[in-house]
Amino acid sequence: MLDALTLVTGVAALLLAAWCGWAAYRDQPTKDWHLIGMAMVSVLAVIQLVVGIVQLGRGEKPEQGTTIFVAYLLGALACVPAAGLMSLSERTRWGSVTAAAGAVVLAVLEVRLYDIWGG
């Protein structure tokens, strides 16, 4: 898998987590700008999913198995949008905490994807 894409996605997720965490610290709910940031990070996760599936289709194999790799790709794709939806339902500082937590989960999944692929 592309190491640069994994790194960019993980760093973007951590930046999003810091931004939403700052909003939570300031006792603010998730705002439209946070949702735009979540959408941008989600686009990176979609690109990563496509790249991963293309590489699998070309015959490349992850070291720790295809099934677990695809499962982690799907989890990485879903975690930020799910956290974003939950943050919309909680329009307090806890919505920002939820969005930050989802971004941290994505960053951790990126590290795990790197390990699964054989990095």
C-alpha cells in the first residue's frame, strides 16, 4: 500500500482530532467547519480504500491476510463519518469530543493498516 497516503491520512486525522479537541476544550459544539474537515479526512479514507482494493486486484497481498486488511480499510472508512453523525446528534462540547475520538481511532487504524500490509 502507499506509505505516503497512509501517513497523510493519519496526520490529517490527528490534526482533525486536535482541532475538535480544542473546540471541546473551549466548550463548543461541532461546527460546520469541523464537518468539512471530517469530510476531507473521509475523502482520504475513500482514496485509501480504492488504492487498497486496486492493489489487491493487481495481485499484491498484505502480510497478515487479505480479510483483516479489507476489514480495517472498511473500519477506517466508517469511523470518522460515524463520529460525525454522532456529533451532530449531540450539539454540546461532547459532540466535539466524539468527533475528536473518531479521528484518533482513524489515526490508530492507519498505523494498524501499515502493520497489516507489511510496513
